[in-house]
Amino acid sequence: MSRSPTPTQLDEVLKANARFAEQFDAGDLPLPPARRLAVVACMDARLDPAAVLGLEIGDAHVIRNAGG
């Protein structure tokens, strides 16, 4: 069952995105990942691949895949 975000949820994520964009200072990082790594992970919202693997912005390409 798919649910659309509530107006409050949508406002929250849009505000968070605006804050992130205002503070983002990693635009000068090269496109290839620093660790020369690609991670394929499931889309499970409980999983944070960067936290699990100790990755920072620019370290790896992270690909989220639906299904087992």
C-alpha cells in the first residue's frame, strides 16, 4: 500500500532540503567517488548505507534497489 506524504511531512522534507542546499559546500568534489566504490543496497528505509559503512559525501556511489 502506497501513501502520499501529508502536507506537514512534505513541508518538513522541503525545508530540510532547503537547509541542506544552503549549507552544501561539497560541490567542488570530483564526480568519481573518492574511495572508488559503488554500493548496492536495498531500499529498506531502516538502512543507512553511509552510516553502516562509514562513508562521507563523495566517498561512494550508492545505488538503492527494490526487491530482495
